[in-house]
Amino acid sequence: MVKARLYDTTLFLTALVIAFSSSGLLVTNSNYIKTLLIFWFFASLYYRLRVFYKNGSINIDYGISYDLAMVLFAGPLGLFVFETIYRFSVYFYRKWTKTADPSEFFDTFYNIGCFVITNSLAFLLFQYFHSSFETLPFGFWILIFLLVCISSYLSGTFMVIVFIILGELQSFKEGFEFIFKSISLLDYGKVAITNGLLLLFLQDGKWEWLISVFILNYIVSRSFYSKSQSIQNKLERDQFEQMAYTDFLTGVSNRTFMDKKMAELNQTGENIGIVVCDIDKFKRINDSFNHAVGDKVIQHFAAALKTYLSKEDYLFRSGGEEFTLCLRNRSFDQTEKLVKRMQKGLERNLVNVEFNGAEISISYTASFGLYFYKVHEQLSMEKAYILADQLMFQSKQSGRNKVSAINGLSPSKAI
């Protein structure tokens, strides 16, 4: 942590030296103050729309920076003053709203130093290459785009160094992959066009057009931010819904989702095979070993059943060691053969578990009940499930490790 603080301070002091060793402000004081106030206001307004990403203990924020236009118009000293006022405004705002990180104060020095150094380099490159690029078609915009890329890559390098100092990353390669894959050329283009237009309007003194660019940028950013928030909220809702419908031990759907899905399947009128299966003598496994071993057996059972299913089928954990399957788009013969393959396959499977410091192999079997029928109003999915459950108990009573099946579409078995 001390190294990180020293690094932040070094960047800030370097930026300070660059700013005050430069040729001073490149514009009149009145024009600079007007520019400073406009940039500070819209940068502060835009700050609320920045996208934050947390990597370990470090917050990274993505958003349009107006620093390139400022440094090309007013010089490194003008940028240093703007960055200092803006970054400390953000610092005091986050302290006031109690959203500041513990390292917020030194992060402020890091941000000032990083952005002043990288954009001061862009300023020097612009001064050196501007006349050469003027002879090229769209030379000004090409140069602005290249400067945005260079300053972004350099600031990314500074960030990678922070990650490595704090132990968040192990190598520069890992850091560059993390930083640069998250930003596309479209992002660079957006920053380049915004800063290029701001610079041109500043140089021509077109303040109304300058403010219009800021307002347009804010409106567009606000729109994208609202959409991203809506998408994020939907993803979070979907994630919570998935958690609510997923069995934490096996990762398959739980009883709640089974009830929901059965209510949906009730409306389909399709031919379906409902299978209830249960591990034989499971209590003996728990008593002979322990519940951790029992959990491993249940997990193995669920994983084994999944290997036999197609995308249209459903697997639910409907009880402790009991699972329910909905097998679709098959005939009765195909469904029965599939269930028998499951039953025979489990006979040959072994579960490798750790018990008392040693790895052991456990075999187990399961009993199956299959009820096959056409979904209709007289016999709901819930009732068909009860019939399949009764068939599973019939398999248990007749010796276990068996499949008991009824074809509800057979004339002699029709309901």
C-alpha cells in the first residue's frame, strides 16, 4: 500500500513539474476562465454517467474525457488546473455522499497525475506532427484519433502498474489484456470526435456550438446509460430468478421451477413421459459414511441423469435424493428404452469420494417410475407426476433397481 501511495504521489508531482515548466496558458485569462467553467460543469455533470467496474480493490471508470481538447487549447498548465479542480470536486462530492473509497484521496492525486502526463505527451505530439498531418485528407481527425489512442494506452499502462503494485495482477501481459480488451475502437472514435469538435469550436470562439456539443454528448450518454442500467437490472433479475429456480447442491432445476414448468406444460397437449427416480437405500449411504459423501452421490446422480437428456427435456430435483424428469418428443417405446438405459447405466457407474482421508469408490442403484400420456384437462401434469411417483415406489417394492412403466395412451390403460 505504501508503494501505491508513493506511486500516486510521484505521478502527481511529475504532472506538477510538467505543468509549471511549460510555456504557461496558451490563451487569454478571460477565455481560459470561461473554458474552465464550461468544461468543469459538463465534466461534473457527465461524471454521474460514467460506468464503474471493480477489479479486486480497485475501481475503474469508463467515460469520455475532455482533457485532450483542453490541453491542445490551453496547454499543460491549463489542463493541470482543470484536472485539479475537477478531480477534487469529485473527491469532495464522494466524501459528502459517503461513496468515497478508503483510498479516494490518493486516487485523486493519481487521476490528476495520470491524465496530465498522458495528455501533455499528446500535446507535444500534436505540436510536432500537426503541420505534417494538415496536408493529408482528414489529417486533423486522423491525428486526433491517434493521440486519443496513444494517451489511452499510456494511461492504461499506468493503471496496470497500480494493479501489479497492489498484487491484483501478476504480469503486464495479463494487465494489458484486461485493460485494452474492454475498450473498442468505437470508444476511441467517440472520444476523438468529441474532443476534435470541442477544440475547433474553442479556437473559433463558437461558444454556443461548444455548449451544444456538450449537451448533445450528455443526452446521448444519458440515453446509453439508461439503457445499460435497464440491461443490468434485467440481468440481475434473471440471475436472482435463476438462483430461485436452481437447486444449490446439484445445479439442476428445483421443485419450485418444476411446479412452474408443469403448469406451462399443462397447456401444450403433447405426449410426454414423466419419470420419478430415487436412489436406492440412500439412508444406508449416509449412515455408513456421512452426509458429505451422500451429497456427492446425489450430485453424481444428477450429473449422470443429465447426460441422457436432450435440449427439450427437463430434469428437476424434486426431493432429497429424488429427481423428476419430463421426457418430450418421443414415443412410449423410445421413452421406456431411454429410462432403462439410465437404470442400467447407473449400475455400472462408481462415485469417487474422499472419506476419512482416503479416496473410495461407491456404487449405487436407483428405482424408476415412468408414466407416459398425452397432456389433457382430465389428467394434469401434477396428477401424472403422482402416478409416476407411485410407479417408482412399485419398483422399490419389487426389489429396487428397476423400471416400472405405464403407457397412458394404451387403450387398456387410458385415463
